[in-house]
Amino acid sequence: MASDLHHCVEIFSCPAAALKLAKEDRRTVITGITKTSEPGGFRKDELATKAPISFLEEAVVVIVLAVVMGAPLLILPTFFLSMYLGWKAFVGWLVAVLVLALHPLPKSVRGQQSPYQAWLGSSPFTLSLYKYFSYRFVWSGDAKERCERVPAWIGAGPPHGVLPFANVLSIPAINTFGFRHFVGAGASVVAHTPCLRYMTMFGFIDVSAKSIAKALDADTCVGTVPDGIAGIFRCTADDEVVKLKHRKGIAKLALRTGHPIVPAYSVGNTAAFSAWFDPFGVLERLSRAAQASFMLYWGRFYLPIPLRANITMLIGAPIEVERVAEPTNEQVDAVHQRLLTEMEQLFDRHKAALGWADKKIAFE
């Protein structure tokens, strides 16, 4: 049962100097900026304000995200252009794509943040990202404290949207403010997509069950976007539709490893971009087969620059499970249904305070 007291950390409001403090000093700062509701929860729209951001901070974020999100859209048209211009142009295109897709990035350190990831997580640019998206953590009762105490967990935070910004930002935020080593899990193709792959520099592993289990055994919490690529094709401007009803892999993995699941919900992922895809499901089937999205998307100025949507990660209490080497369908179904129920309750409990009172959630 969730507590009547709800809590919010507006990550964007953390002083820049606090990002570089020692763990216990950071904890003191976070405690000081945590908002607690009156009994019954935050008031309607109380957490719907936008963070202040300077012109320079916003300009840097816009430029970086335009490159990160725009480059993948240019791969196909520049390919055809190079073919039209001749073999020299094609060779140049191929070399450029291979360099952008394969050049080395800073490596993770097993079981802990690498020095580079720690630096990036406390950098002015990351703080500007928090401000651009007015990034918040919201939870009820002692859910956050329980997430700090239990063994390494699997975070499950739909919906995907065009790009799961709430989930990407949760990587540096949880490492800095959640006091756990945390990485995101995604399709391996992301790590080799020109420019988009730079988003993995916060901390990234392959989304395979083997990779996640290895990270959990190293006491590393792992975040997932459980609706995956299928979730991209459920983006609408209306209600939240989550492609998760029959996707039970996280429940099965939790049972097999004995590690808890933290139910979460990413409010705002679907508001950052508008998207177009065919109504016949051809692009969705192609995308799922290739583990890469084939669609058109746009945001500010009708460019691949996300809107300044407010983005919030809702955090639930861990769902603890007993380890079962070969879980039955009934055991998997029970954990999966509890996960869906917790996600729905998270959304309904906090949506009004975030300015989403008229939204509904549906699983399919």
C-alpha cells in the first residue's frame, strides 16, 4: 500500500557544485531539496512547472540533440545521394558511417562507474539536460529508500517513445542521486548507430538476459524500457498505450536470478517528439526484425530536436521475488501482472500533479 505522502526531487534544481560532492554530502543536499506532499499527494499541476534554463544552456542542448537525433535520419538519404554522385562519394559515405559507428567510446568499469561516466554525470551539460526536460524523480512512502537497500534490481520503465529520454537521464541521475551503480540496457544496434550511440556514454549494456544477469551479479542495477521498439509504434498525442501485456521477459528473468524488479513509469517520453509510421504495421515489423526504428519523427521547428517536454521518472517500491531456476508459467504470470498493476497505479497516482490528469494508460 502506497503512503499518503509523496515525494519529489527536482533533479534540475540541484546546485552544480553539489554534483561533485562526496556521497554523504550529496545525500544531505538531496534530502534538503526533496519536496514532500501533504497527506493525499501533491496538488493538481503542482509538479508541472518548467525548469528555468539560460539561453546558452538551451542552445547547447538543442545543438547536441539535433546531431544525436538527426544523424540517424540522414543515413539513408545520404546513401542514395552518394550512389548518385558516383563510387568515390559512396566510398566517402561508407568510411564516414563506419567511423561514426565504430570509433571507440570510453569503456565501462565492471561493478562501478568509470571515471569518465562519473565526470559526464556531474558535468554542466548533463545538468543542462535535466533543466531542458525539467527532470524529476517522484515516489511514494519509502520506495526510494527501499531501492537503495535491496539487492541489485531490474528497473522496468515504459513507455519507450521515439527515444526514452527519462530512462537515459535516469542513468546519471541514479548514479548521482540514487546512490546505486546503475546502467541502462538497450538493443546492441544502438551502440553502433552513428551519433545516437553517444547517448550510451552514460552507462550502457546489451539488453540480453545474459548481459543483464551478469551485471546484477556484479551488484549493478539495470534499467530497461520493457516495451522496446514495439513501444515506439504506440506513440500518440492522446492516451498512453504500452505494448507490454504479453511481454513477460523481465518477470521471468527476475525469477531466474532472484533479483527484485523496480516498477517505474516515464511520464513525458511520448511528448518529446511527434512521429509518423504507416498504419499497416510494415515499418513496425521491419524495425522489430532489424532491432532499429524505421520511422519519421520531429519536434521543435519540425526538426529532430525534442520538445521541451517535462519528463519525470515515477519510481515504485521493489517487487521482491524468490529465485526459481525454472519458473512456471503461473509464477511468471503472477509477477508480470503485479508489475503491470504497479505501473498503472504509479501513473494514476501521480499524473494529476504532473499536469497529465486527463491522460489514461492502457496495456496491449
